[in-house]
Amino acid sequence: MLLEGIHHVTAITGDAPRNVAFYTDVLGLRLVAKTVNQDDIGVYHLFYADWLGSPGADITFFEYPGAAAGTAGAGMVHRVVWRVASDAALDFWATRLGVERRERKGSDPFLSRRDAAAVVFRDPEGLEHELRVSAAPDEPLTGRHPDIPAEHALLGFEGVRVYSVDRDGSADVLERLLGARRLDPATFELRGERRGGTIVLDEPTVRGRPGAGTVHHVAWFSLVDDHADWLDRLERDGVRTSGIVDRHYFRSIYFREPGGVLYEIADEGPGFTRDGPLETLGEQVILPPWLESRRAAIEANLTPLPTPLRR
Ligand code: ZN
């Protein structure tokens, strides 16, 4: 039983309109769903992904309007790493984002250890991303954008980097419980039948503070048929979990690993087309059925969002 790399990464935004503009119009992802937070129906939960809304390219944001900027620190994901196809794609993104390419000369701590070059940048609220050329054989997961040639598009997640407060404990959970393979002292790969992804365990340098521009959790991708078995495996090992939670688009199990990072194991579930046809994903606010009768009032209360380009 293996995990298929990263399913999604969930972060926090204090500025949903700017968040939509950046992840769709700048990065070229598709807004595949906008739902409300079931614990607070006055705010959004936004989901971006490739055109098909695939696990493996899905970054989501909880909206906390006006939230102060956070800092990634101990027990938190501090960087989201995406794949691109070529060195020319790195040039394209460096120009588009107005940042310098980073070349590996000596030991640039900002580069993943096995990279020759990368583009590192932050979103408007400080969430750090890296683009790297990937040799992974996985199916590319791309969006559609008039200004981003397909050969330069983001192709889905390569991995995450985290600040672990217990790197031995983190490594133990990754290797022994989650089936990861250690690629170098700090890098682990979780690879299944279809896809794979990596996690790098970094030494925390700061304490960290949750807030806008920080990651809430990272979800690993389980095949549907394995999902309940992952819960069994974790519980047999004494891990305290959430049990299986129905997240509408997929099913989830949450637990905190020894390094302090909140993990989720999510399956493919019905996916985003549960809400309607692929062509119109993300256009309507999605409400749970029991809130449908209050739609007008709920929508009037939500932050107005820009409409992403129709492609
Ligand atoms: Zn999640």
C-alpha cells in the first residue's frame, strides 16, 4: 500500500480577491471550486488546480478576511514546490514573476538539494513557492491560460519543504508508516502506482506563526480502495487521528506527525465534478445542501471575488 504523492496543500489567505487573481491569472491555475467554510459560512474555502481539478495539483485556501500575515516556522510547511518541464520554463517564469533564477553554486539553502536551478518566489501574502524542472514520469497536470504557453505551464506538485521539530520522528513516520523512500538525508519520496511527490525535512530556524500566507496542512494522496486501510495502519500504531471525515470532494484522515506538521490522507472521492460539469467548475459558490435555501443571504455576505478569465 503506497501513497501517490501530494493530494493537496491547504493554506490561509487574508485577501481572497488578491488570492484568486494571483493563483489564476498569474500562475495559470484554475479556480475549480469555491465553497464556504462549513464552520463559518461567511468565509470561503477556495480550491485551485489544473484544468481537470486533479489531486496532485490542488492548492486550497481558507479565507480569514484581513488576517495578519503569518510566518512559516517550526512544525509548518514553508515551501510548496511545483514541477515545470524545462529550463526554458524556468526562464519564462522568472521573467513573468519578475524574480531572478537561482542557480546552484555551492550550497544555496534556498534550493532543494538535488536541483541545478530553480525559481523561488512568494505569493502576495508571503507563501513561498519553488518551480523546478522535474524528471518525474507522472502525467502533467496543467491549467489553461492565454499568456502561458502549455510547454511552460505548471505541471503539478513536486513536493513540500517543512520545518520539522523532530526530524527522526518525522522520518520514522514517513518511512515506516507511510511507505516513503529516503532519497537523501532530508528528502523523502512517496510514490505509488500513478504519481509521486517529495517532502524535505528542514531544521526550523524560527518559531512560526499561523496567519495569512502560511500553510495549514499537506494532504497525501491515497487510492480510494486503500483509504480505510490507511486509517487502520495509523491507529494500530497508536497515532491519534480524526477518523475518516467526508470532505464532499474526497474523504480525509487528519493527524499530526512528530515534527509538528498536520498531515491529511485524502482519497480521490467523487472529485470536483461532483458539483457540476467540468466546463463550469468554480463559477458558482458551492453550498452544502442544507444551506441551499439560504443561498442569497450567504452569497450577499461573502467577499466579492474577481471572475477568473474564461478559457
Ligand atoms: Zn485538506
